[in-house]
Amino acid sequence: MINQPAPKKLLDWLSTRLELEPFFYFAKKKTVPVHKHAFWYYMGGIVLVLLIEQVVTGLLLMVYYIPELRSAHASILSINSQIEFGWFIRSLHSWGANLMVFFVFVHLFSTYFMKAYRSPRELTWLTGLVLLVITFGFGFTGYLLPWDEMSFFATKIGIDIASKTPLIGESLANVLRGGTDIGQHTLSRFFAIHVMLLPLLLMPLLGIHLWIIQAHGMSEPEPGPTDTSDEGSYEKFFPTFILKDFMAWLLILNLLAILVTLMPWGIGQQADPFAPAPIGIKPEWYFLAMFQFLKLLPPTVGPIEGEQFGMMIFGGIGLVFALIPFFDTGASKAWARIATLFGQAVLLGFIVFTIWGWVS
Amino acid sequence: MNYPFWVVPYLGSGWAIGIMSIIHIFVSHFAVGGGIFLAFTEQLAYTRQDERIYDYLKRHSFFFLLVTTVFGAVTGPGIWWAISLASPNGTQFLIQNFTWFWALEYLAFAAELSTFFVYYYTWNRVSRELHLRLAWLYFGISICTLVLINGIITFMLTPGSWLQTHNIWQAFFNPTYWPSNFLRLLIMFGLAGMYALITSSRIRDENFRAYMLRYSARWLLPIFFLGPIIGYWYFSQIPQAAIQNVFTGIQNSGVGNFSILARATYLALILSGTILIFAFVGPYLNPKGFSFKTALLFLSCGLLVTGISEWTREMLRKPYVVYGYMYSNGIRKEQIAQINQVGFFRSAAWAAAARPVIPEPATMGPVVGKGEVIFRYQCMSCHTQTGYRSMKRLLGERDREAIHGFLQILRQTDPEKNPYHGIMPPLAGQDEDVEALADYLNTINNTQKQKLSYAE
């Protein structure tokens, strides 16, 4: 014991007091399947790292950001131009948020196409879907906070769209706005939702999501007809997989550093609620597909208002995603095929409408 | 003054050189660092009589041959072609000033290539002792190519006391010569290790693969432990005005003149830090999990850092080609007063000949304007019309008078009167030249085009 190195002694000390032995045992036994689709296992870890980065940079931004109508824009300007390395932290937050949403999508579709939602992982899938909605919520509420022209009008459009949600639309819009117009109440609410409500919802749900993943282990996709040798083999989670995971995180953080340093995040003119909306207002890229789809709809579809019809379609897609584990259970090849085709159609539609919205 | 221009639309001639140069640096640094790697590793194989290392080296040297000779042969002449067109004055000056060093560099380069061909094609054909000697010979010659070219490259940023004495030895052994030599050697070690990780990751024998990956990863250690010290030495020798230009205000704004250089420096530091961690957790701690694809990504990060650092070094020199002596547009510092006195067109030997070789812009009418000739000569080494550092964007909403006022500021050589002093070369010419340039610039950002006559 006396000759043990200091880190080992510290670990033993902690292990005795915190009962860490089962954790070490779990880490030692945990394995990760090795197959040709194993690359997609890294996506969840990447999202987690980007989330941590969001929390850290978000806390730093909160030190200087003022969620008040006359000061919000000025405080962001000050962060960008007066606070030492404020531009760096803000760019990390903004670019990091976009990267996080991107990797959430990649994680969602990769687990979907690997059929990782099947029994006993239905709850992993469902909690993941709710986490996706929370991520959207972070994006939507965070976008307004700089209170510049683009964010103001994009939020206005976003809330208008949300108001078309069947049954709850108008109430939801009123709650978000804090009245009939976007103003101080909206800013305060968005700030509170962004920094308090959503994190409070996210943390326990993320904990459950991660706990279920640990409980069931990594899902293995069904081997295809051309899959060969590596099938059925496993590697240790600790240290083999976690070290590879760590390399993936470093690469993503490098990508983030490239974006932040070469394209620092700017800020537009201060929002003027009485000014006409500038031409070409668009929401963030991850809402562009929905935005573009709604633009294409006629004013009415039968007896229903066009945008309301669109919201019903989005709701329907979300519902199918939520229910898919209960239909495609692995027992029926037909359902498996339908689920795959549905996912491919949604993904293709998302990409096409996003690009369309971007260029139009 | 020499040939007035080489127009590279959108990209600009600077980037045409830059892209080729950066690719060439990836190759040339591998040519030297990889040579050192081959010599040390073959020595290891010879000492241990390890057939597995010999087999690996044969495959690695084929990779080395392909990268250094194919890419090197394309990009090396490409740089000469581009710099002689984009910066004829700078090229001419460097050739004349360093004639014998260039000659020696060519000799060393020819010897380097020949030695490597002999090295590669004598695997299993000569004794191992002789082959090892070839490896060390290549090592020595490749170092010679580095120490020769390094004197010329470093001179461009830190001519030091040559500015007063014009002594060639002082030019060659300039203030950053030694730190740059050591720094480049360290970078070459690191890159050699990264390239070796690519070939090592393809070894089939698991144990030997792990051994070679760890061995290759260790080649990154010198740059990370000695790099900061040598880097500090190097930066301490650079003109402080250049450093100040880059970092002033960057902590606060992240924008402004040259801030991209400071941001690029931060990026290089961040990437370097992560490369060190990457090398440790990847090939060193977990060689079994280090795949060929990961090695490629890892090398991409290393090349990115190298490219960014080289670009930053090049940009530090701005607005000069040779710091304190010749501006980036080829006009020597001492020529400014003379051009101001006699006028631009009476100083430019090729101005009269310029007319027939300039393509006629559709917006400009039948003859090329004087202003455009001045623009191409004095501005286009850094700016393009509508692409990189676009004049259209930089001029913004300025009208003809505002442009003229701005040009008057650029004529000033007093830093108090010209905020762009130290960032841009002073505009050289008489009043009529400035008028002509203002007329031309006005056609770039304003829809009302003016037809100007070169013969005016």
C-alpha cells in the first residue's frame, strides 16, 4: 500500500468512501460491438461533449448578458467587442449550438436506421426524441437573445407558425410571447426557458437516457448479407472504446475551433419592432425545412388553414417516429422495410427542403 | 519596377502562390523529416537486425517516394512559375541577392532526389551497411536543402542589419535564421511521425503494428516540448511592429485589421494542443484502436496546423515582400519618394507596354484606363476586384470623392496621418495618378461606369 503511486492511493481512498467498486466492475466488463456500422456509435458521445461545451460557454455568457430590451443587444455587442475573448466564447456557444443540433440529427437518424429503437430500447428512443425537442427549444429560445433584426423577425415567424398548432397553438404563442407582441416579456421568458427551464428538463432526461443505454448496452444492427468477419466481436469499453471516443471528441472540438477562429459569430442591427421585416428573413437552418414546406402550402387545404395543415403533418411525422418501436419490433420484415422507407423519406425531405429553403 | 500584373480573378495572385506553397511545404517538410525518420529507423532495424522493421521501411519508402517526388515535382516548379508572375520584382531581387545560395540549393536538391532514387532502388541489392549509409547520406543532404532555403525565407521577414550593410552573410544569417532552422526541424520531426502513422496503421501484424505506431507517435514529442521554447525565441526576433499589427485589439474584438492572423495563430495553438493529446490517447495509449482512417484525420490536423502557421508567417511580413525594403506590390521603400515626384507612369518601365496585354473589361469601353493599370500594379498583389479582399466590398458605399479622400490618406507615409501605415504600402504617384485610380475604383463599386482613356 505504501509503495502505491499517489493517483492509485487517491482512487482507493475515494472508492472506499464512495462505494465505487461496482462502477469499476461495470466499466471493466462493459463491451462495445465491433462491426462496420460501429462508426455511428460515436455520435452520441459527440453530442454529449458539445452539450458540455454549451453549458460552460453559456455560463460564461450569462456573466455579461443582460436580458433587458434596451440592453440585450448592447450587452452582446460588448461581449463581442469589449470583453476580453468575449467574441471567442460567444462564437464557441453559437457555432457549438449549431454543431450540436447537427450531430443530434446524425445521432437520431443513425440510431433509427440501425433499428436501435427495438425492444428493449423503446424508452431510450423515446427519451432521445424528447431530448431532440428540448434541443430545438434551446435553439429557438437562444436565437432571440441577441435581440438583433434577424433574430427578432425569425422568432416572430417562428411563434406565428407555433400558433398554428392545432388546439393549443394560440395559447402556446401567447405563453411564449407573454402578450400579443414580442417584447420585454418575450425576451424574459425566452431567457428563463433557455437558461433554467430547458436545462432542468434536460438534465434528468439525459440522465435517464444515458442510464438506459448503460443498462442495455449498445444496440447491434442486424447483419446484412454482405457483412462478414467482424460480426459478433466486441471490444472493451474501457479503455479501448473510450480512448477512440476521446479522439472523436478532439476532432470535433478542432472543427469547432476552426469555425470559431476563421468565422467568428457576428451580430446584426438592433431589432426594431416597428420597422418592416427585412427581405429574406429565414429561421436557423434546422427549422428551414419546416419553414420552406409551410411556404409551399396553399392558404387552405380543404377546410383547414394551410399552415395548420402543415403543423399537423409535422405532428404526424413526430408521432410516427415516437410509435415506430411498437410497430417495427423485429418480428415482421414488412414493418422493418416500411420503417426504413419512412425514415429515408423523412431524411430526404429534410435535406431537400433545407437546401431549397437555403437557396430560395 | 517590373511587369505590372498577373490577374488571378476572385482568388488573387497571392493565394495562387499560397496554395501551391502550402502544399509544397507539406511535401518538402516530409522530404526532410521523413529522411531523418528513414535514417533513424533503418539504424534501429540494423542494430536490432529486425526484419519486420526492414519490411516496413521498404513499404514506407515507396510511400515517401510517391509523395515527395510526384507532389514535390509538381508544386516546386509551380511556385516558381507563380511567384515570377505574381511578384516579379521580389523574385528577381531574391535571385540576384542570393544567387550562390540558390545555386547551392539546386545542387543539394538534385543530390537529394538522386540519393533517394538510389536509396529506394537498392533495397535488397546492396549490403545493409551500404544501404544504411545511403539513408544517412540522404539525411545529410536533405538537411542541407533546409538550411539553405531557410536563410532566404527568413531573410524576407527579418532582413536585420542587411538593410544597412547589404552584406550577404548578414542577409543569410539573419535574426530568425537559427530559431527558424530549429523550429522547422521540430515540425519536420512531427510531420514525419504523422506520415509514418499512416503507413504504420496498415501493418497487419497486431503487435508490430502497435510497436510502430508507438514509435511513430514519439516523433511528435520534440515539437511539443521544445516547440514553445524555440517558438518564443523565433517570435522575439521578429519586428515588434509586425507582431503588434497582428495582435492589437484581437482579444477584445476578434475583428479588424489583420485580426485573421491572430485568430489563425490561436487556431494553430489549439490544434497543436489537441494533436499532442490525440497522439497520446490514440497511437500511443491505444494503438489497436488507431485505424488508417484515424491516421488520415490526424495527419489532416497536423497539415492544417503547418499550413496555418506558414500562412501566418507569410502574412506577418505584410505589407512587405522583404520586410522594411520592398513592398508586397514590388515597389521598393526608397522608390516611393521618386515615384511621387516623377509620377507612376514615368517610373514604371512596363507601363507603356501594358496596354496591349490587358484584356478589355466589358464595362470599361475600348481602351484600358490608367487607373486600372495603377490598380493592377499597386493594389492587386493583395486585393481583387470582387473576390478575395474584394475592392467592391471594401469600398462599400463610398462615392468618387470619398474614394479619392481615402486614397489621399493612403499616400501619407507618416503613421500619424495614415492609419493603414504598416498594414498597406503607401500609394505611390502624383496627383493625376491618384485621380485616375479614384476614377477606376469608382467604376468597381458604383454602377455608373466611366469610360477612361489610357491615352489621356
